[in-house]
Amino acid sequence: MLPCVPGGAQAGRARCSAGVDQGGKAVDAGDPTAVVESVKAASDIYAPLAGTIVEVNPGVEADPSLVNTDPYSSGWIFKIQVKDIEHYYKLMDAAAYKTHIS
């Protein structure tokens, strides 16, 4: 299982609501899977890989600031049971993503 964490959580005040139940929903890579809302906008979060949502983080619903303050620990949004692990190895790590967006 892989946790989905935001690659660039920038909103000052974010409210994260997962567009799935507590798990069990099959998703394809690129499917809109959750929504992050700030005071000014709402943005979809897309599934990075195909698989099944196995868990949604209730802590983020209770304290949305975790998306910004602790995205790699307590601020994860959902976990996916990956359909094909080989696709995982093609994803960018945090350093590559930072270079990509700069």
C-alpha cells in the first residue's frame, strides 16, 4: 500500500475531503479521487496509480492543516493497494518533483 501525499501543498488554510468512502473503491491513474479546498479555490487530487483505495485518513478531515504541516507523516490523504507495482517505480520522488515544478 502506498500513501497519497500532496507533492506541493501550498494553501494556507486547506480543507481536504476525500471523494471516496473508507476504502474499497477502484481507481485508475489520473482519476480525481479527493478534493483539497482553500479559502480561494478547490482542487482535485488525482490518483497517482491504478489500484484500490484501502484507507482514507480521518486525521486530515479533522485537522486539514496536516496536509501542509506534515504531508509525509500525519498528513497523508489516502492509501492505494497498487494494481501494478512497476508503475510505482516510474513516479518522481520529492526531489525530482521539486525540480520539475521549478
